[in-house]
Amino acid sequence: MKKQPLIFTVAIGLFFTQLSSLQAEEEELRLSTLGCMLEPSEKVEISSPVMGVLDKVMVKRGDSVEKGQALFQLKAGVEREGVQLAKVRAEFAKRKAQRNQDLYDDDILTASERDEIETELLIAKSELRLKQQELSLRKVSSPIKGVVVNRFNNAGEFVNTDPILSLATLDPLHVDLLLPASYFGLVSLKQELLIKPESETIDANTATVVIVDPLIDSASGTFRVQLVMRNPDGNIPAGIRCTAQTISKP
């Protein structure tokens, strides 16, 4: 008779162990039936800051690009000549100021004449910087590290403010979730979820929650969540659907 409490205690322990295991499994599957979408973390359409004729496009669709890499350039013969002319004027103004320094020291030049010469030098230097900036606008570099999604123009075509290239960053990827209001409070910032793309050839990966919308859309009864998922090898494509589930704590 004294052994019955021990047996009862063991049975109760096994019951709660199994219950905890079932709860953990349910916790892992809480979001498993919800759809999600993998998107580039950044998308940029690249235009020319000035109108002109394309001289060269250095990249094509599908190419990987680094931040600061040259993408395309416009014909710039007139602008280059403008820079050379401004350099000549700036150098002449500098020599003129140097030649007249001794005259001013000997009180041959008045302060007004010296001021005029120095102002001419400042104007010449400013004009040179302006021409150099105008020339630099004829060559456009990538503002991000990513891939070329689309190329809309070729060399020889006239371009204005319309996009010439479209770029996207695929590392990291953004995971966009649309969740029902009943899940509000169950997903928090910095929480990790398991993301499985809808492709048999791509393994599941963890992603970290970076945005949880503080408002619920009253019309649809949903709220949005955004996660960041690393994709260093670029093996996971953007634009595909996926599933998400929570990760139970050990």
C-alpha cells in the first residue's frame, strides 16, 4: 500500500511531461499554416541625373554589382572640354595673382585692385569645381550592393529621368508576413521564426523579426510583420511564397 503514492506521482509526472511536449509541438506549429513572401531588402531604380545620350552601359540583367561600381555613362565630350577650359582659366588667374603679389607689397597696387585679382581667382576656381561636378554627373554608380533586375536602355539611346536600370539587394532578404489579429502579441521584435520557401530544393532558414505593425487593419482583421533573413550565397530567390512557424525554446 505504501508504493501507491510513488506510482501515482510517477504517472502524474509522465502526464505533465507529455502535456508539455504536446504544448511545445503546438507552439512550433502556431504559424505553420500562414503564408508569407520573400522580397528583396532593397529595390532601386537608377536614372540619369541629367539628360543625354548613353555612351556605355557596363552591366546587364542578372549581373552582381558592388556599392560604388560604375553602371553607365553618358556621352561627355562637351563637359570634358568645359573642364579643360576651366582649368586653363583657373591656372591663369592663379599666375596673375602670384605676379601681382610683389606689386601689392611694394604699394604699386591698391587694395581695391588686389581684391579684384583675388576675386577673379576665386571665381575661376569655383567655375572649375562646377564644371567638374557637371562632368561627374555623366557617370552613374550603384548606390547598393545587389543584382541587376532589369535593364531598360542601351548605348546610343537618349535618356532623361526615366529609369535605366533596376537593382535589388538579395542579402539580406525581407520576409513579409500578413497575420490575423488573433496572433497579435505572439510575435515580438528580435524573435526568430523558421521560414520555409515553397520549393523542395531550398531548406528552411531562420529569420529575425524587425517590424511588427502596432495597428491592426480593421477591414481585414490583420497586421503585418517583417523579418530579415540572411542570404549570403544568394541561393534563395526573392519573389517566392513561403511558410512560417515559431521556434520553441529548449
